[in-house]
Amino acid sequence: MMHAARIATSPRLRRTLKALQEAGGAVSSLELTVKAQTVAVGTCISELRANGAEITCRQEVREGRRVWLYTLVKSPEGYEE
């Protein structure tokens, strides 16, 4: 069972959510790592989902490398931009 951090008490989750909101569309794991200053992008996405965010994920192959792209569909209640 995962125990997710709460957005209200987690600067890391707030930075990640803000980066997703500002992207206005698909954003890669690398871009999120840089913008949100976190190395645990997958964990942040899971925790944001546990806090009520709707985030889609898809993968593409760019220049022979797999890239994960995240799109914020809906912010958690109380955290809409």
C-alpha cells in the first residue's frame, strides 16, 4: 500500500503540479525533472493522482530512445491554476 504525500504539505508535489499546469500539454519526464527539481517524476505523478489529479501518460520513441510524456487533464480540487 502506497502512502502518498499531500500536496498541501509537499513542496515537491506543488512544484511538479505547477510544472504540469504551466506546460499546457504533454511534458516529458526530463522536462519535469528540470522544471520541478525532482528526480522521482514517476513517484510524483503517482502521488498527484492519489491527491485527485488526472494525468495521462504515453510513450514515444525519439531518436531511438523511449520518452515518457505526461499531460495534466485535471488538477486536484483546490489546486486549479
